[in-house]
Amino acid sequence: MTRFLLIALLLLAGCAAQLPPMPEDAAAKRFEPLPDKGVIYLVRPRADQDYVAPVMLDDQMIGSTYRGTYMRIEVPAGLHQLRGMASDNGSVKLDIKHGEIYFIQHNAYGYRGSFINSTYQVVNASYGRSLVMGGQMSGLITR
């Protein structure tokens, strides 16, 4: 009986041990636009494959995405490109406007355990917000 209670308590403690989101995560999930910049949410769905996918913004490495994560990227108005690195030829070009918010779904694909390629797809605000709300922030990029 004691053994059963100990196991039950450990299981309950594990459920309660989830850390709260970072302050930046909570702020990003308010989806506030910026008057002097555009905002891009780059989101990897939870159901995506479990590959690390490095991302470049305008030919500069900004970080990597992981399954169930997102980045909030704040950029000046103008043309910008998000793309993969090295052999990953996935990319999307965006004409960013001040005060606007854009949602990009990022998926990573592999073969036999090796990361190969990714895709970037502009999605509507409702779907994009739902992906962000279900994810955890992996980066806040400000340019």
C-alpha cells in the first residue's frame, strides 16, 4: 500500500512540476503590433516531426525552431526572407508593413532520422494565433 501511495504522489508531483511560461512568452501571446515595425510569428506545430531546423532572416542566422515552438520576429518595413540553412531550400519572402502581424507555419522534414528540408507557409491570423497559443517561445528577435 505504501508503495502504491508513493508512486501516486510521484506521478502527481510530476504533473504539477510544469514551469510557467517566460514573461516574454506571455507578452508575445498578447499579439500586440508595433507602430514602427512589422511582427512575424514563425511557428512549428506540435504535430511536426522532431527535427531541429535552423532559420535565417535576410541571410543572418536567427536561431532554430523545434516542434511545438515559435519565434516572435520584429523587423522594419520592407522585403524580408526567412529560409533554411545549407541544403534546406525552404523559404518565404514577405513584404512587411509597419503595424502588421504575419504568421508563418514552419514544418521540418527528414528521411531515416536525418533532417533534410523545411517549408514556410503564410497562414491566416486565426490559425496562426492558435498555433502560437499552443506553443512555447523559442526566441524573440528584434531588428
